[in-house]
Amino acid sequence: MLTQGEDVEVQALRKRGWSYVAIGRHIGHDWRTVKAYVEGREPGQRRRAEPNPLDPLVPYLKARFVDDPHVWASALFDEVVELGYGRSYPSFVRQLRAAGLRPHCEACDGVHGRDTIDIDHPGGEELLCGKPHRNSYVELANMRRRAAGGRVQAGLRCVGR
């Protein structure tokens, strides 16, 4: 990859009649790289080895964000896998963020720096709304353990607030 300054130098030397090999030796790059930049590659940007796998799905994702701007990325990932997306979930999230497809929500913008999932409840109650709350347990790992009889039971106690 050439910098902006190297690109300017390459263009000037090529206009003077220098060969690709001579320019490559002069700036310390391969002649094929020099030729690519003379023929129009943008300086400072890497060329993608393959097309972005999210590009064919952009219209679908835009439509989904119009329907529900707060849709979870995990739900979207399940949908796009069925449509032929072949990468992992972290790759999907990274490409989704880079594309900037999720619309801005003013209500969600103000939640930075404050707890959004903590629910106050009396001590000793493991279940609230029928589901265990992860942040209210002493130990976060192994939330469910098998009892001696093979029945699954909650294995951690709530510390309350």
C-alpha cells in the first residue's frame, strides 16, 4: 500500500517516462503495486481480497431496521444466515457496525453510563418474572446445575439488594 506522498511521486515519475520496475526500485515497492496505483488504485486504502458478504443483504437489513430499529443483532444474524450469509456472528456484527445501517435513536442515546438491566428486588428471591436475573447472583458461571436425581435446578442463590 502506498501513501499519498508515494502515490504523487509515482505519478510524477511515470509521466517522466520511468518504467514500473524502475519506479518500484526507487520507492521500495513491487512493480505490480506501482502499476496498480498508476492505473487508478486509491492511495492509503487497502484493496479488498473479496467482496463484502453483507453487501447483498443491505436492502433487507435496511427494511428490517425500518420495521424495528431496536431489533437485536442476534435475531438479525439468524435471519441472514437463512438468506445465505456464511460468516460468523462476530463478523456480522462488525460489518453491521461498519456499514452504519442501524438508525440513530435519541431515546437510546442517553443510556450510556447507567445501568439498564438491574432490577431491584428483595433478598432471597431467585426468580423475578419467572426468569433468573444474571446480575443478581453471587457467581455468574454455571447458573444451572443438575441435582442428584437428574432434575435441573437453579444452582446459585440471589444476594438481593
